[in-house]
Amino acid sequence: MTLSGNEGALDKGAKVHPLCVAVPALNEEKLIAQTLEALAAQLHKDFSVVVIDNGSTDSTTAVVDEFKRRNPAMDIRLIREPQKGTGAAADTGMRFGADNGARWLARTDADCLPAPDWTLRIMKAFDDGLEMIAGQLNPRLDEGLGHGRRWLMLLAVEVASFFGRIRPGNKGDGYLGPYQMLPGCNMAITADMYLRSGGFPRTSIEELHEDRALSNSVRKLTRAYALRRDVVVFGSSRRVMAWGLPNTLAWYADHRFRPDHVDIR
């Protein structure tokens, strides 16, 4: 893991806030400013943001640097992870937070819009004793989807969650509680539990769904995890628009659909 070239603003040893939000990013110049704007608008502002550039060849890092310049009161770190993969990038960001003093970790993605009370609701869930939180993932409202398609996508998330509970790969000895689908772009976990569980596997999305792997690791250590539907992130529907809903569901169901290009931009 290496820092970006802007060394003065990116002191790896500087302590972060008690809550640290990791945002993996790969060629997200079109959307990442919107994600950062949504984070800047949070009602609960006692958090740091660490953007993990995963080898962008566009102006993603320049967009982040410009946003940092315009928002000096917001604690934003920009680091680089050269090993390509959502798991590797997310793990680097989460460990950056844990290594620099965060007690709680959260993750969203660089094409997502956390609701204004996202961090507030996350902290409430931690106050309630949860060690891992799965949030509610809704389709973004600004991508031209009609009401019917948005409803189908919400239904698809519920269907995927149900099949996750009966999926043989999510069953077995040693689990302390039932399977919980964990949206990688809307989740939070204590730093202690993240480290104890081994964290996100440092894999690419083509190899393994890192959020599922983390959920199953945590289930072997605690029952203090749950879905909180009031922890809301609006996620991009670009894979659905590119692949169609059936193929997208097949992709998330053990990669039964394998497209030529995974990183839809």
C-alpha cells in the first residue's frame, strides 16, 4: 500500500476520526465527486474518508484532490492500492482506518450516494451493540430508471438475500447465526471485528465476492450482526442497465454469468 503523490496532505501516520469510511475507486471520475458530496452532507460528521485509488487511468485522483481543496474541513485521505481488485482495495482502506486509530469502519463505493443520515444511523447501530451492520441498498434515483424497474431491482435484492440464506455454500459447521447478505457498498463493522475476522479477502471481484466472504467469517465469531434498513445507500444500476437484471443476478450468484467487461463505466 502506498500513498498518493500529494505527501503533504496525505500523512499516513495521522490519526483518523473514530469512524473511518473506506471508498474504493477505479476510474470513477464521473461519479466520485457525487459520492464525496453525499458524505460531506452527512448529519453526523465525526468521521474520516479514505479513498483507495485502485489503479485509475482517468482523472479520479485529480477529482478527489480538487474536492479536498474545496472542503478543507473534511478529513479525506487518498491512498493507492496497486493490486487490482475490490477486495484488495477495500481491505487496504479498512486496515488504513484500523491502523490509524478508528474504532469503527464503514464502506461505500465510488458510484454510490449514502443517505444524509447514513453515518448517524451506523453509529446508532453500533450503540445498540452490533459488531457488523448490513445496510439497505436502493437504486439511485438519477439514472433514468422507471418506477417499475426500480421496484424490480428492490425485489431482486430481497430474492438474492433469501437465496443466500439457503445457499449450500453459506451453510456448515461453526456458524453462530444465520447468513446475512452484506452489500459491500453499504456496510459497517467494528475495527476489532474486522481484524479478528481477517477482513475482506484481497481478491478481485472476478474471483470472489468479498462481501459474502467477510459476512461468513464474521458469522463464526459473533451473533452481533444484523440488517438495518434505515442505513441507506443509493447504488448505481449501471450493471443492470448493461447486462440486464437476470444476468446481473446470475453474476452475483456465484458468477454464473461471466461478462467480458466487469468494470462498467
